[in-house]
Amino acid sequence: MAKAQWGNSKRDRTALDRTAEALVGVLGVDAVRRDRGVGAETTYRVGGAVRVGVSLPADVDFTALAEALSATENQHILVVGKGSNLLVADAGFEGVGIWLARSFDWLKISGVGLCVGGAASLAVVARKSAAAGLSGFEWAVGVPGSVGGAVRMNAGGHGSDMAASVVAAQVADLRSGIVERWDTQRLRFGYRSSGLAPHHLVLSAELLLENGNVASAQAQIAEIVSWRRNNQPGGQNAGSVFTNPTGHSAGHLIEAAGLKGLRHGSCEVSQKHANFFVVDHNGSADDVFALMCEVFQAVKLKFAVDLIPETKLVGFAPGPWDDPGSWN
């Protein structure tokens, strides 16, 4: 992967330099890296770097952090998480990438309630809650993301989603430095969406599950794992590429358009599940984006349906889904 360059203008470089220096003052030199690679930390395993990457410890002063970030515009802040639903252009991201340190990876169980750190793995939470005799979170065992990212996008699968279990989340505003408890009314969960903005960071979440049976919960987890292994591809992918349009399945539309096996450079529409795109080892994020554009256009042409990316795209030019009337 080519080393990413700094901003495209003197103004960009000056703002990022100033931000990087301020972040070192708040977090220490070991927590701040220039040109930190993102691609290798995503499930696609491809893509560029962020100009400044920071890891936040549990005791971070968010007021001081917000002040350090004040020279950087909101659209130039990227919360990375575990990168399970993220694709960064090969040229990189002209801004600040934020990771939660391992100190945010924790889980506390009290009765049927869970309090979970934002960096905790969904799969781990699913398995530990099942082992504790709790039911309602088994679906998450096959989702490779973090709790924070799952709250942000209301991740889901197998007939459930985060909205079914989340009671509240602790959210930091990277613009103001304020940390608040957001209830479900404020989180405004929708289909693969929430009321969280790019400058919001989920630090933890409160979940409410149900009393269940350890054996049946673990059997359900085993069934979900087996189903995913049989019906979804392995390799380098980020799960569903497009959300399901109302009344349709994105995978079925892509398959019906005859696009299984369609390839652009190093990326291919999976033969096992058409809404999964698999990238070759040492492949290109730009190839994934180009294939997404081709698939959008083919489905639009055949079915007059606009597919909307579920994958978070960073550093790319607008795609045809941003202005469906302009594609040709």
C-alpha cells in the first residue's frame, strides 16, 4: 500500500499539523500516529491511511480532546472501531481517525442487564451472554464489529438488531467534549441507522436481555454460525454491501441481474451470496468501490431500484447512489 500523503492544500496540512501537535499534548506521543493505516484493520483488509490516527484511553479528558480537535472540521473526523463495515479509499483519508483503546473492551452482567464497553466484540458479547443463561443477543455472534459501531448503525441480523436490546448508550461529543447518556428516544434507531452524527463516539452501551437457558442459547449460536458458514463467503469482505430496499432483498436483486461472479480488478461479487463482495489478497479498495458502482448501475437499469450502500465509504468521490439521477 502506498504511503498516504498529507492534505491537498497548505491550509489542510497546517490544520492537520496543528491538530496532531495538540493531540500529542492531550494523549501523549505514543497514542498519536501520522499516516496510520486503516485498511489492514478492516475486514476488507484493503484501503489507505488516515493522516492522523489516535487511540483513546478510558481516562481521556474529552473536553481537552475536543479542544485539540477544534482545528479539524467534523467531516474530517473518522471513528474507526473494528472496521467491519468500513472501506477507506486507497489514497487515504484527509483527517483524523479515532480508535478506542483496549480499556474500552469490557463487559459487566447484572441479572438480565449488560453494560458493555464500546470496543467490545459483538461475537464475544453474544457468547458470554449466552453462557450466562441470557437470551436475545445470539444473533450477534456472526457480526465481526464492535458494540460502539453496532449502536451507531443499528447493526442486525437473523431477525433482530441492536434496537431490540439497547436501553441507552454513553456518548461523547467530539465537538463539544460533553459525555452524556443517550436513551433510545434520542438514539432514534432506524433500519441500519441511528441519530448519531460523525462527531459522536459511543463509549459504552446498556443492554437488556431475557432469562433463558444456557444450552438452548448456545445451540442457537451454533446454528447461526453454521448457517453463516454455509450461506456466506469467507475471505476478505465486509458483509452486506447494500441495505435491503423496501420490499426487496439487495442480494436477490443483484443475483437476478446476473451479477454473481462479476469482477472489477481485485474484487468480485461472491458466488455464494451476491450482496457480499470479496477482495483478493493485496487487493484495492478502489476496485471495491468501482464494483459497487457497476452493480448499482446494473440493478438500476434492470429493476429501476436504487441500492444504498451499507458499507461506510471514506475518501471516495460521490457514487451514483448519492445522485441516482446522474448515473449513466
